[in-house]
Amino acid sequence: MYEISNTMDTAPRTAFTAQELGRLIRDTRKALGKSQTALAEALQVRRQTIAELEAGGNVGLHVMFSALTYLGKGVAITDARPTAAAMRAMLEDEDE
């Protein structure tokens, strides 16, 4: 699981798949008003490489980390399993 966050965000956005991570990168790029071409030029890669990254394709980790850095984001590794409190809340919801 990946979380994309920075100090400007109120809550991290979580991705469990390469496609979800690509979508988060695309959404962040668009929110910053950047084009795929601008991002590609900044990273010195082809625009197609950025399209592949945003589609969850197989691109190098160095490209992903460079894109995240350029967009002012980072990766946090977190436990994907629910906490005990979350499990209790799920069970309580089923009882109602």
C-alpha cells in the first residue's frame, strides 16, 4: 500500500495498486495545472512514459519517485490491515 501525502494535505490518499497510484499522480499533476509534457520535460523522460506511469504501467521506480518529488509528494509505507478499533466499528455497523 502506498500513501501519497505532503504537509499541505489534510489527509493522505491511499493507493493499493499501481493503477490507483497512477491515478493519484495524475490527479495531483492536474491539480497543480501541469501537463504530461511539462512533467516529462522536468523529469527528462518521454511524455509517453508519464502516460504509462499515470495508467499504472511498468515504469522505473526512479521515474515514479522523481515524479512524486516534482509534484511535492512522497510515499509512506503503512499497514493495510484494519486496526482493532476499525474492526469493532465494522462489526457494530453490522449489528444495527
